Amino acid sequence: MSVERAEEAESAEAAEAVATAALHYYSVAPGMRLNVRSGPGTGYNIVRVLPEGAKVPIYCQSPGTRVSGYYGTTNIWDNIDNGEYVSDAYVNTGADGYIAPRCG
């Protein structure tokens, strides 16, 4: 491997480590089993269900179906993995608005 490629690989690994270290996990509302959907709304398929006590990362957020939940009423949906969204009304982010970039 050339020195230039080794430096590029090292730089990419460092950037990934920083991104992973900076990732914050948020608690799902207590006592809730939360539906994870394939898109930002209740019209999307349920892809899995989070167990009680789950914590989730938020990579980005999108507007979608308005939902009333444990933490109020909102149309914000949190992207927790590739193709996986949960309503922000059930995630304790400590804020009423967006806390992550909008999904692109």
C-alpha cells in the first residue's frame, strides 16, 4: 500500500472513530415497546419492535405523520438505522424540536 493510501485509510478510520464516539443514545419512553417503521410515518410498515428500556441513536430526523405520545405531540420522526424510523414523541431527546440534521 502506498504511503498516500495508508494516510487516506488512517484518516477515514479516525473520522469513523470520532463519529462513533460522538453518537449519543436516547432513551425510549419508560414502559413502552416502540414500533420501528420503514419510513417517517404510521403508514409505513413496522419492521421491528423495540423492547422496554431501549436506547436509540438518532442519525437524522424527518417530518412525517403527527403522533401524540409520552413526550407530547410531534410530526418529527427519528432515523435510528438505515430504513428505520421511530416517532420522536416516544424518545427522550430533551427538546421539542429537531436535535439532528434533517434526513436527506
